[in-house]
Amino acid sequence: MSIAEELERLQALRERGTISDEEFARAKAQVLDEPASPRGASHRSFLQQLARSRSDRVIGGVCGGLGHNTDLPSWAWRVIFCLTLLYFGAGLLIYILLWIFLPEEP
């Protein structure tokens, strides 16, 4: 949604009396102050928050870290890596790469 569309929507809410003038001013300032996020910015922030788990680990903490940052629990990630291990070892390669490149959570 573009900034103009958001402002029009806020104006319509204000005209209907759904939000007060103060709420409109705060929401308008928030919309105008937010920098325009380029396409894919949410993916970058997701990748930046990925980290290996210190508490939920079996080998390297990769599955525990993925479990903390996604909707899937860590046991499901372990099953996925085990199943992909059966297909030409791809799961092992991906796991090792994630183990190397993902930082450990603070």
C-alpha cells in the first residue's frame, strides 16, 4: 500500500469519526516518518535475526534457532533435515552450511 493510499484511508477513518483528530495526527506522522522499505526488506530482517540456539540444541543448535524464528517447532526442522539427508545428502550439506554461517544467539 502506498503512502497516499494509507493517508486516504486515515482521512476516511477520521471523517467517519472512527479515530479522533489526535489519533489521526499521530498515525499520519507515523506513516510519513517511516522510510520506504524496499522490496524484500522483511526477508533481510528475518535473515538478520536468524541465529543458532544455545538452549535447544542436539548437535549445532541450527534446528533450535530455526524453530525460535519460524512457525515450525524445532523437532519439525530436525525431521525435515533428516528426510532431506536421505536425498543425496542435501540436508547434511545445508545443515553444515547453516552451522558455519549462522551466529550463535546472544
